[in-house]
Amino acid sequence: MTSSTGTGPARRPGTLIRARPLPARLRPDHADAAYRVFYQGVGHDGRGRLVTGSVFLPEGAPPPGGWPVLGYAHGTTGLSDRTAPSRTGLLRLERAHVARWLRAGYAVAATDYEGLATPGPHPYLNGEAVSDDVIDIVRAARRLDHPLSDRWLVAGFSQGGHAALFTALVATTYAPELRFLGTIALAPPVHVLRVVATRTGDAAAAVCPFVPIVLAGMRARYPGFAHGFLTERGTALVDLAERVSLVEMFRATAAVTNHETGLTDLTRHDEVARVLDECRVPVARLDRPVFLAAAGADEIVPPEVVHDFADALAAQGSAVRLTTYPEADHGAVLAAAHPDAVAWAAEVTGHSPAPAVPAPRLDLLDATGDGRLGRDDFEVFALRLAQSFGHPPRSAAAMAVRSGYRALWRALAAESGTDDDGRVGKAEFLAWTARATHTAFDRTLRPLAEAVVSLVDVNGTGVIERDELLTLLARCGQPDAEALFDRLDADGRGTVEVAELVRATREFCLDPSPDKPGRWLFGRF
């Protein structure tokens, strides 16, 4: 095995090399955390390659065993590096589609495919080359500090549906450590030769933007492909397809006909027919079930191409569910098929989108109200507590408490893996609370508890007596101060000692909820 550069120590496919938070503008709805990831892949030539992609985490508390994962293969965005979704965001309809999967309780790992945003050509519609990209980002996602299950599905749209079906052929053998459960392919161009033949048969028809992108994409394997019979205008379109996005190709082809470009009956050329036939998805008995969606009004992939493929798969013994959406065009199938796809996914995974347990309430620790935890939240807690007892912010007692809260924040931040902006989002917080150990955090609790006792202990006994705490809580407007004191006083001695304060603080921070007696240390009365 080679490294991603061909030299140096080898990395295993799926190794997470680095992860960066995605900006808010690139996040789908219902994503509690989002990352751009760089991971080790295998190129179409068998050499190690760097691949990028996006990972999105859903809102709420994960089910036992972690979130199930959806490996998502995106539709055509273009062939240039600037069209990689982790750089520019998913196209609008796909972003909404991914948001629905997040809402259903799936983590989504979406590869860019090799050669988009990373060195080397992008092997467009080479399913053999990109299927491992789809699988390896699932491996990489599970190396983030979030609770992800080993159960996963692959889903893809258009070009991504083609990639998803190639993934289905190899998933269980390529990554046996993962539990692959099934495939969802929406409007997949399973037989590219037939698709192109259909879209170039009418000389007077406008050029289908998919066609020049296909021809440009084939150049990764066959330099100079298809130049011999295109007109000057046709050659310019194919050249353009190497540089621009899918949206720009729609604009470029809107007023150009097949006849003007030399694309009419394109597949009559033997070279073209041979190369495009190499892109066909093989028909085999798949070892996991498949959900196929065809769009009845599809302007790119004729529905009968998907129907015939479904029949062929079933004849080989594959478990296939085919659904056709008569009114949907190519893009609209993303929304039309989603309810059925989610219901099918629930059948094969046993996953329910309802959280198994209520999520800890991050808002109870969020003093600033911005939806994330940061140093300022803990500064506010310390100042409020000190001021409740009339201590100036720079007094020795107040500074000891402030130092304790700052240490608490630093430990939480270090263990939860804050984003580049130094804040902890809900998904990061939930992953932190689910950890088996919190060593650095636990080390900060006793110094903080000792500082709080010193702050509240006005008569110098070394513990918090009932009258001292009731006075504080009454000053803060706590309505059930007596009951709260009794819950803090675990040993029933009539005082709150450092160990009891440590326990209460720990319980509240790891599971913030209104019924926890430690809430008063964080201004929640």
C-alpha cells in the first residue's frame, strides 16, 4: 500500500487525516455539527490518494450504539475542483435531501470523490474508482469524536446513484468491519450508453448538459476522447465542461442543438459506444437489499432505463424495491422519493428517528444564549456567583472561583474537541457527555468546589451550612431552597461538603437538566 502521495509511510484507506468545521452557509438544516474532512483514499490507478468530503451530525441524543451512518454520493456538480461540495456546498435540492436524512436521525458522510478538490483527475462515472471513496469516508467519519454506529447505508442521486450501486457490489468485502445494510439509488444512470443515445437522438433538440460533461469526464481515462466528430462549437462545450459547474453548463447548453455541436446520434460512433458501455453498472446478485427510484418525467435518465435495470437485478436474485414517481423530473425525485426511502431504510436498519433518551439540555449551560458553549459562558457563571455574595470581581475569593470555572471550561473544551472558533456545539457536547471517562474535567471539580465553599462559607467552618446556602438561594430567587439543600446534602449531616459539591457539579455538567441540584452553580434557579 502506498501513502496518499506515493511516498512515505502508508496510511490505511479511510484514515482521517484532518477535519475542519464547515461554515454555517454550507450546512444543511438539522445539522448540529458539520465538518470538511480529508481522508486517505485509493485512486482509480490503485495508488493512495487524498480525498475530501463532508460529514454532518444530526441534532439530539444518539441512540444506543451511536447514530447510523448514511454514506451519501452526490449527483453531478461539475468536473473542476471548485465544484466539490465540501468547498461550495451541496446543490440546493441535494442539501434539502440530506437535511431530511439528518432529521430522520442519520449521520451523513458525503464524499467529494477523488479528483474533486484534490490532486489528479476526477474519474467521472467510473464507479469502480469512486466506490471506495464512498466507503472510506464512512470509515473516516467514525474517527471523529462523535458516537457513530458501524451500521450504514449508501444513498446516491444521479451520478451518485451510479456510484452507490457500484458501492453495493463491494461494500461488505471491502469494509468487513462495518455492517453494510443496503443501497438507495435515485435516478441512477445505470446504462450510460442508453442514456446518451436517448438524449442525442433528436438533431433539433437542445443539448442535454449531461452529455458534454460525460464526454469531458471520459478524458480522464481516454485523453482526446470524442474530438474527431464534434463541431467547433461542440468541442468548445466539452472543453467548457472541464472548467465550470453543472449550473453553468445548463446555461451554456440552453440555446444550442445537438446538430450544431455534432452530438446527434452520438453513440453511432464505435469508440463512443465502447467507452460509454464501460460505465454500465454490472448486473449481479447483490448481498444487501436495494431501493431504486425512477422519475417519470426525467429529462436526463429515462425511467425505462431504471426499470429494466431493476428487473435484471431481481432476476439475479437481488432484493429490489422499485418506485416510480410519475410527475417528478430528474431533480424533483430527491424530494418525491425521500419519504419512501426513509421508510425503507427504517425497515432494513431497524432505526427509529425518535431519540432513545432525552438529550441533555445544552441551553442550561449556555449563559450567553448563542446555542454553543464557550469560555464566556463560564466567565458569566463565576461572576454571577461571586456577585451573589457581594464579592468584587477581583477579590481573592471571586478570583479563586473564576479560576475554577475557567479550568472547568478548558477541560471540557479539550476533551470535547472544540471547533476552530473555540466553541462547543451541541453534537460535540453530546459526544463528550457520552464518553466513558472525563479525566481532565474530573480533575478540575475539586478545586472549583473548594473555591465555592470558601465563597459561601461566611463563618469559616469549611463547609456550607444550611443557613448560609438558604440565604444565598433566597437572594437568587430560588423558590424551593429547602428541598434543594436536602438534595445537595447527600449524607444528611446538615451541611454541604466539598465532596457533595463535586458530585452535584459533575452530575449537572454531564447531564444538564432542571431537576439536578447542581444547577444553582450555573445560575439556573
